[in-house]
Amino acid sequence: MKTILKLSLMLFALALVLPVEAARAEGVKQPVFVMVPHNKKYSAWSLFVVADKDDPSKLLSFGLEKLLGKNSEDLAPNGFENVVAAQQDPKTPRENLGSLEASQFGSGQIKIEKDDALHTSLSPAGSDAYRLLVSMRIAADQRFDIGGKAQGKRDVFIKYDKATKTWSANATTLKDSDGKSVVEGAGKPISGIVFPVKGTGIYRVVGVVEGEPVVLLDR
């Protein structure tokens, strides 16, 4: 009888602990960057981080998902802003495309294998900051990069704000399509990029920095 009672108490205690641990493992999801096609019926790509509930300055994972049917053409006017609003709304239909655990930061990548469309990752960059890599295919033999080999032209960090206890993207180096420096030094918030997709590729990419458009690619 004592053995049965002891077992029952152990199972009861385990039932109390497991939901808490599971919730803690899930963390708090925070969208940090969005890549928005300016085409009807297309879907934007959203980058997000998951922070520890008990210590929001600690990241648990980094992920990529598709915001189903959300693009700046269908949501016009103010299409990009409306996609960002949809990105922030947990009710928006979405499809998970991959994730990296914190232990994989600096070594792993999330990839969309079809047509080698996209590679993305985070790398540690000092206290409360990670360097963002985005490599998007724009033509058969060309890619648009943020970070990596394009670091001298486009360098973006995912940084933690102690005041708000949230993570967001901050561009520290950004040059426009003419090579003119638009951002340098302390950096500025960047919410994402928007681009029209033509039959043979992507010819124009616009970054949205502090709510203002900056043409990053025009070929």
C-alpha cells in the first residue's frame, strides 16, 4: 500500500512539473524580420526568435516561417506595413519552414531547398546580439545577401533591448543600390525587405529602415 501511495505521489508531482517545463521550453516567440514579395497570392517569409520565458535575454531558437497569402500587393495600400502587422498577429495562418536551436547558432543554417531559394542563420556577435545572414536567390546565378560576403554593404544584427525586454533587427551597415552609405555606426532599426518577383527573377529589393524605404538592389 505504501509503495502504491508513493508511486501515486510521484506521478502527481511529475504531472505538475512537466507542463511547466514544457511551457518553459516553448519560450516566447518574437518576429524580428520579414521578406515580402510584391505579388498577388504570394506569401512572405518571416524570421523569428524564441526567447526564454524566465530570462528574455537568452535565445532558445531561431526560425523561419511562411505567412500564408500575405504580400504587399494583396494587402495594399500600405502593403508592407500590413504584412508586418500580420507577422505580429499570432492568428495569421503560417507554415513552419525550419528552425535552429541556440546550440546551432554560428554553425547551422535554415534552407529552403527548392530552387535553393533561401539560406538564413544567426551567429553570436558579443553580448545580447547575433549577426543575421540572409541569402536569397534572385536569378539563376545571382543572390541577394545580408551579412556573409555582403557584410561590407549590408550588415544586420538581431539585438536585445533591456528596456523593453524584446529582440529586434538593427542595421549597422547599409548601402543603397548606388553604393551610398545609408546606415553606419550605431545603426537603425530595419523591419525587413520588399521585392517584386518577375518571370526571370528579382530585380529590385527595397529595405524598410525606420519605416522608410531604401533601394538596396536595382539591376
